[in-house]
Amino acid sequence: MQRKVTISSKNISQKQWANLMLELNLMKKSWAPYADLMVETPGLKKIIAWGTQNYDAKTDIDSN
């Protein structure tokens, strides 16, 4: 059975939205042994890439 949750906000800043997406990604990873969760939003891969990069990493995120 598929279940779906929709989260929306009219008054959230870009930084708050990015932080929310990173938190949901952490939850998704934590729940991996119990359920296959999917988070879908435009730009999610870029948000996760920027939010999880190491400061000493020499990679270019825009090329991914």
C-alpha cells in the first residue's frame, strides 16, 4: 500500500526550505531499514549535494 504526505508552505524562506529538505533526507536514511521512502521536489539533488558536502572537498557540485 502506498501512502502519501504533502508538505507545503507559503511563508518559508529558501534557507528554511533547504534545511527542511536536508532534515527529511536524514529521516529517509534513518528509516531505510524499515520503509522505502521517497522525497520529491525540484532541485532536491542540488540541495542535498550542497548541504552534505565536506568543506575540504574539491568537487564542483554544479557539474553533477
